Amino acid sequence: MGPEAPVYQAREYRPPWFWLPILGVAALAATLLVVANARSRVVQNETQFRSAQQVRLHEIETRIDDYFGKAIQLVSTGAQTLANVRDDPAAAERLVTELFLSRSTPQIHDVGVSYQPYSFSSSVKYFCVYDWAAPDGSVRQGLRNPRTIPYTTAQWYRRALETPGEPRFDGPYDAEGKSYISTVLAVERGGRAVGVMTVDTLTATFVGENMRAMLVPGDVGWIESSSRGRRLLETSANSAQDVIDGRIPLRYTGAFIHLASDASALHAANARMITATTVIALVIWLGTGLLAFTLIQVWRARQNAVRLENDRSRLESEIAVGKRVEAELRKAAYTDTLTGLPNRAAFLESASEAIDANARGEGYAVFFIDLDRFNKVNETMGHLAGDELLKTIAVRLRDAVTGRGMIARLGGDEFVVLAPVRPSGAGTLAESLLSALHEPMLLAGRLVYIGASIGVVVVDDAYARPEELLRDADTAMYEAKRRGRACFAVFDTAMRSRVAAESDLESDLRRAIERHEFVPYYQPIFDARSEALVSFEALVRWRRPGSGVVGAADFIGYAERSGLIDGIDASVLEDVCHDAGALFASFPNASVAVNVSAAHLAAPNLADSIGTVLRANGVSPQKLKLEITETAIMRNADQARSTLEALRRNGVQIVLDDFGAGQSSLGYLHRLPIAGLKIDRSFVSPLPADVSAVAIVRSIVALAQALGLYTVAEGVETAEQLETIRALGVHNAQGFYFSPAVALHAVLALTGT
């Protein structure tokens, strides 16, 4: 007997449901942590607000008490001195004047004494010394010399006599058209009151010096009576609807100083914090829900996979199942599994048919679609969200191309449409596709905007293979991206020529780096005042075989786009360091500046590699300057700052090139280790006729002076421009007025070397 057939046993898959409660607990913990943090921030904000308010309150209280302390000291000294000269007007006048001149604070407006010779109802003599403004603008002391003043009914006088020997405070009150605050004390001799000593200040001065000077916008301060709760003095009316009030007692007057601060900004910040916390909590739970849904789908997919495997194993021996599996495999070979669209193989097959149809007079066009911001979705929302987006794109394209052709997904974020249209209608369909993809899409509760660049190829007799259609459509798509994205470009032979030229340029650039064809040319930099040579800027030139010396403008842009700029920068730096011996032998006091690209600046080991080259050639780091554009710094400000700090520690100076023409950020400028600013030639060229350019250069020079940086003007071509930048305070200048960039031997010829 033969061996028994193996007994088939079905596999089982049980989803691990316990992960869902764990996920919920984690989301709850994260939510509680976010809420606790927000609550702590709210309490911290209010504590800081009240602390700052208390600091201002204590400062106001100190100023007010300091003023009254000095006034009490002055009135007490005066009362003791003036009691014995009541009957001697000359002595009283002299003593009052001396007391006024000896005052320790300019807030005291006047010092006076009023004598009571016989009764409370009679007119008496009154002496008062005060500041007054002379016609020539100076401030002098004036004396209200003895004259009769009916003071006995005045409130301040009666208050002083009510408590002889104890200073009293009165005010604010109006007298002679002005408002005063007074410190008064009865003048006693032989145990009897013989007059009243007064020290006055203007209410406006008192409020301005002691209260208003310490307030910030939105603050209102006032002094409140302790007995009646009445406001005695206030800085202004309180118009704010949302305030926090604080108060502390005054030492001498027994009153309270109040400070009401506008708390609307505090409460608005707290409200924003609460709103942000709510949003974060919602995001946490939405993300948790999405993750839970995804897990469930994965578990179900696995469960279904197990079931499918069981079915396939059980029916593996049946011919019908074998044929069905074969058909499914064929379908999978021509279908994109994510979107359900035809894939590259299906497109190539259909494109081949379209080429044959073109021979029969039927018109077709190929539309190569590349999404413009798809990577942003993957980076910010995850690849699952990116997959959902691709599915949505597929639906949009189906709706836009209904009944007019096939749509295929080539891979990644690339789609292709093959439609039966005449050449005149290709642009219309391309516009329709762009419009469909421009509309926002709802993804994970967020609106996402995705544009596209489309390359269009019209099928004609020049095409024999579908791969050629795809190649030229891809070329046209990159042309659309070059034009600014979110547009379409129709392929023409010039595009193919440009691609070929760029390909040749890239090959030549790679060979040029290997063959050391890049050389530095040196443009002198001069002191703007003395016109003495102080430095050189090394500018790259390409000795391209068959083309002579080629300027940087013809290849630097493509070198940066193709990632070859690092090699060019390194080659130029090595040549400059190699030339440094001869260069500094002829110009011992000069330095040399080398340009560094944005890509090179982003290299984490830039400082170490530059140090290695300098040491290998025996060049002092102090002789080297690196010129870096604002745009290069702003691409990755944190990485740039770290690299520049390392270079500065090694002794290399950093110069900000083309200042004002890039992405200026003053917030980073003062924190970067920069030694100088190069003023962009676009601001120098219009000088001196353009007043706007003059104002801009003046502002840059002022900014540089404030930050301790030197300035260099680029593109100086005339004596008038040199004279203008010299008058504006620019330190150094370079340009064709002095010399173009020349080879090393021409530079050395300047000294006859």
C-alpha cells in the first residue's frame, strides 16, 4: 500500500484584541498629561502676571514713601527752625529759602511757613519759596514775600493744628489754579502753635514721578483712602474690561496704593492654551481611533489571509481552482494593488496599441502626472495617509477621464493617462486634469492641497515603441516642474535637446572635478577710504576643454541642483590654500575669501574638512574668510549656526554674502558668528542717483555698526559709487572700478612678483 495522503488541518488566527484596551489607556494617559501640562502653564502664566504686577506696586510704594519720608524730614526740620524767627521776617525768609534749596528731591515744588500772631481769624504773613521758569528758559527760585493770605480757613492749616507735633498729609487740593499735595506740621514755641510749616508738590509731578513712570500700557494706579475707600489720586480712568487688581499699604499716609492691570492678554493666552490642549486631545483620540481601525483592518486582513490559505490548500488539487488562481495572477500582473488602476505593464501594452492606432489615423496623447507635494503628506501624516491620498487621486482621475481613455499608476506618486484626443484637445484635457487635482482633499479630518505637474506627448509617427512615449512624457513633466509646478508642458524636440545638454553638462562637470579643471580667480578688495588692498575674493572658473575659461554663472546653478557643488567647493578651497603661500608672500597683510554653497554648508563635517586642508597647506585660519549667502543659512539655520560656531572657534571668519538680496532674518543675524556683511551689488549699482538705494545701504551700514561687523560693497564700477559708499561709512569695496577677478599670475604681477 502506498503512503496515506496527509490529513489537511485548517489553521486558525485569533486577533490579539487585548491591544485595543492598551491603546485606549495610552491615549487616556497622553490626554491627562497634556491637560496637566496646560493647567500648569495657565497657573504659571497667572503667577508670573501677578508677580510682575507686585514688583511694580512695590516700586510705586517705595517711591511714594520715599517722597513722603523726605517731605516729613524737611517739614520737621523747618518747624523746629522757624518757630524761633516768627518775629524776624528777614530771618524767616532766609531760612525758608535755605530749606527749599536743601530739599533732597526735585519733586518738592515749594516750601512755606505761615505764622499766627494773635487769632485764628486774622490775616497773617506767609513765606513761600518755589521754582519758576524765567524768560530765558532757566529755572529759578521765587519767593512769595510777606503778603496777607487768608489761610486760617484752609483745610491743610486746620489739619496741622489738630495734631501739633505730628506731620499731616493733605491733598490733592487746588490753589491758585494748580493742584497740590502737601505735607504740613504745626510750628510750636513754648508749647503753643505759632504757625504752620508746609512742603508742597504738584499733583501732576507726584503722580508722574512716583506712579505713572512705573506703569506699563494697560496699567491704572490709584491711591485709596483707608478710612472711606475713596480714591485720592489716580493715573487715569480704568477703561479695561478685564483687569486684575492688587494693592499694598503705604507706610506714612495710612492709605493704600492700588494697581489695576489689563489681564485680557493673559486670559487670551490661557484661552489659546486651553484651545490648543483641546485640539491636541482631539488629535490624540482621532489618531488612536485611526490606529485602532488600522489594527482591526490588519487583523482582519491576516484572518482573511489565513482563511484564503486554508481554502487554497483545500482546493489546490482541483483544476478549476488552478485556472482561477492563474487568472488572478495575470490580473495582479497588470493591476496596481493599492489603487486598483492598471500598472506600468498594462500601460505599455495599451500604449503599443495606441501607436498602432495612430498609424490608422486615430489620435492619442499621453499625460504623465507627478504629484507636487505628495512627500509632505507622507512626512507629516504618515504613509497610511499617503496611501489613502493615492486612492483619492485615482478616483479623481477616473472622474476626469471618464470614457476617454485609460489611467495607470506607474509607481510612487506617478500616474499616466492615455487618452484618444486630437493634438488640439490635449491642452484642454491637461487643464481638466490639473483642475481635478487642484481641489482640496479631506484626509484624516484635514484638508490637504495637492497639485500636479503634467507632461504631455502627442502620439505621432516618430514613435515606434511605448517606452519612447513614456520617456518623452517624463521629460515634458520635468519641464513643467521647472516652469513652476502646477502646470503642464507639451513635449517638443527642444526639451530633448536640453535634457541631452544637461546630461552632457553633468558628465563634463563630473570629469572636470576628477581632472581638476576648476581654478580660482582672485578679485581684489580695497579699503574704501585709503584704497589700500586688504583682501581677495576667490571666484571659481572652469577651464572647459574646447570652451576656454567659463564663468560660474554658466554652471554653478546646475551643479547645485545635481549635487556636484560640494566637489567644486572642495576643489576651489584646496587650490586657494595651495596658492596662499605665493599670495600672502606678496600681500602679507591681506586675507582671502572663499564662497561656500548651501549644500556644502549643510555638511556636518565641514569645519573639520576645512581645518584639514588649512593644516595640510600651512595656512593660518585667520587668513581665510568664508562667504555664505543668507539663503544658504536660512535653509537649515540650526545646522548652519553649529557649523559656523565651529569654524569661528578654529579662527575662520564668516562673511554674509549678498546681504539684503536673500531671505534676511534679523532674528538669526545677531546670533550667528558673523564678522562682516557684503552689500549686494543690486544696491550698489544704482548709487548715487537712487535715493532708495542710498537709504538701504545707509541702513545696512548702521545695522553692521550696531552689531560690530565690517561692511564690503560689491560691484563698485565708478568713482561716483566709490565716493558714495565711502561717505555712507562702508569699510571695503570691490568691483570692476578696481579690478575684475584675475588668475593668480595676474594678481602677483601687481607687485612684480
